[in-house]
Amino acid sequence: MKIGIVCYPTFGGSGVVATELGKALADHGHQVHFVTYNQPARLDLFSENLFYHEVAVANYPLFDFPPYELALASRLVDVVRFEKLDVLHVHYAIPHASAAYMAKQILATYGINIPFVTTLHGTDITLVGQERTYKPAVTFSINESDGVTAVSEHLRADTYKFFEIKNDIKVIPNFIDLNRFSLKAKDHFRKAIAPNGEKILVHTSNFRKVKRTEDVIKIFAHVVKQIPAKLLMVGDGGERSGCEQLARDLGVSDQIRFLGKQDAIEEILSVADLFLMPSQSESFGLAALEAMACKVPVISSNAGGLPELNIDGETGFLRDVGDVDGMAESAIYILQNEERLNSFKDKALSRAKVFDLKNILPEYENYYKEVIERS
Ligand code: GMT
């Protein structure tokens, strides 16, 4: 198939899923065309089946807000016509689904019928999409999509709950490339971070409010009172400086390293004993899956789709959003007994294997075929 992929080319979860999916489809012999405003962050390899088409947004002094959606729709028309694509797959509804809809209408005037699949990732439904300024357009463009997928059962249910959606939504969960995300021998790194055999806790995110990063610091401050430990905070975003201040206020800043944005996440996860994800809302929790694939158990909130990934009492623990004491208690329970910790680590990896890319890729391929056949 010839597949066009539209996504945010940043480190955000939806962009990562879109890019990894595109690379895997190209490996499987499909021709994949990315259409975005920048080269996607993880599109770092050469393949004869991978193409990148930049969306250039022309500016003009009249525009306070350059119309990205129009530029994207026009670029999609151009790419679909000249590359003869079979299907478009847009990741994150806003504004990608409405741009695809507009491109589809324009292409119809050239006698071209291009079906488009919209994948809902999370905040496009649970947060941003519910803003009054976007909701009618989001509802319309989901209903006009030729196929809709959501990354968890919970997100699917939320979509029906918050929007008037009349078409079927297929759940295709996030996936993991176990060749990349697996336990690597990084003993030198572990010794450098934790020279006295301290346990290592890790959090990775974009440090947005929805991630409750201050809870991560508070949980750690409890844990470190009972267990010698270090915390690695990976990523960057608006909440980072508040977290740094909180770490100082709680007297734990010496035990915490803020590493900023990192590419080789799998190397950091390879030295971790526990992953913390206390999110306010989380449609799936890709970062937790990455940790589990590297044999790291997860202490998370029970928000959104997290219970579909993290199995309470097996691969880690689930607690209510904001239950910092409970999350700290669960973390200590896992970390204080080596045999118990190893059992949680083994089960985390077994669970991650359910989401192996090899299992999930055919689900997308079959869904594209189904959508193409029915449109
Ligand atoms: O908020 C983020 O972490 C980024 C966001 C996105 O759409 O870029 O991530 C969402 O999509 C990921 C991939 O499908 C999911 O694994 C994340 O759970 C989801 N984030 C939230 O729902 C907050």
C-alpha cells in the first residue's frame, strides 16, 4: 500500500507512535509518506520506502495566526495526487482530521477518492478537543473519517461519552519495538548514578500539568526516607522548574537528576528499578510500556487506559490520582525485597510482550485494507 501519515513531528506520544508505525510499515514493504511541518524526531533512518514532505506555512503580516491547517490540506492534496496514495492516516484529531477531510473534498473534484483514518491519542479527546472552540470541528471530522481508531478501550469510551460520534471506533493499542526497548548492559551507568547500590527510580514525560510531575517528587521524597534511592527525571516542559524547586524544598535535590530530553531512553530505563507515572489522565501510557519492555515495574495512577497496561499487584501498582502516600507505599513494598522486585520485573516484561510491534502492526494493515475496500 501507499500510505500517507500526518502527525506532530515532536517527541509527544502520538508523534512517536506515528513515526514508529511508519517505519515498521516501510520495513514491511509499504511505501510511507510523512506529511508534517518538520522531519519527525524519530524518523532518523534511510529507507527506500520512506518519504518526508514538508508543510511550509506561508506567512503574511495580516495573519496573527498563520493557517497551518490550510497549508496541510493543500500539501495533502499535492502529495496524494502526485504520489498516488491509497490511504491517509492522521494521528491526533486536532487539526489533522479536519485537514484530511478538507483534502479529501478537494481531491474529489479531481475525481480522486482518498479514504482517511483518524487515530485518537488522548488529549485530543480528553482535554483539548473538549474546548468549546474546537468541539464542533472535532466531532464533525471524527464522524467524517473513513476509519477511526483509539489507543485504549477507555479512550474509545470517553470519545463516545464526550462527543456525538456515530461511527465505529476500533481499539488498536500502542505498541513497542522489543529490539530497541530491551534491557541493555549498562552497569557503568548504574554505578555512576548510584555508586552505593541505591535503587533507581525513573520518570519520563513532557512535564505538562497532566503528568503531575510534582507528585513524582513527593513520592520519591517518601521513598528515600526508607530506601536509599536516586530519581532520574527525563524530559522537559512547563512543570520542570517547579519540580526542581520542590525537590530543594523537600531536601531531596541531591538525590535527583534532571536529565532533560534524551534520545536513548532505553539506556536510561536499563538501569531503572521502578518507573513512576502518576498522571491525571493517560489514554494509554506509552512511556510506561517502554519501561516495562526494559523490565521496569510501574507505579501509576489508575487514570484512563493505564489499567489496561499496568496490572495491579503484578507488573506494578495502580493508585488513585493524587494518592501520593499510597504510591510511595507501593513503591517501598516492591523495592524493599529483592526477590519481590525481580518477580515484578519479570512480569512487567511479560506484559510488555503483549504489545509487541509484531502483534499490533497487522492490526493496522488489516484496518487500512478494510477501510480502502469499503470506501
Ligand atoms: O500528552 C502526551 O503525553 C502526548 C500525547 C500525544 O498525543 O502526543 O500522548 C498521548 O498519546 C500517547 C500515544 O498514543 C499515549 O500513550 C499517551 O497516554 C497519551 N497521553 C495522554 O493521554 C495524556
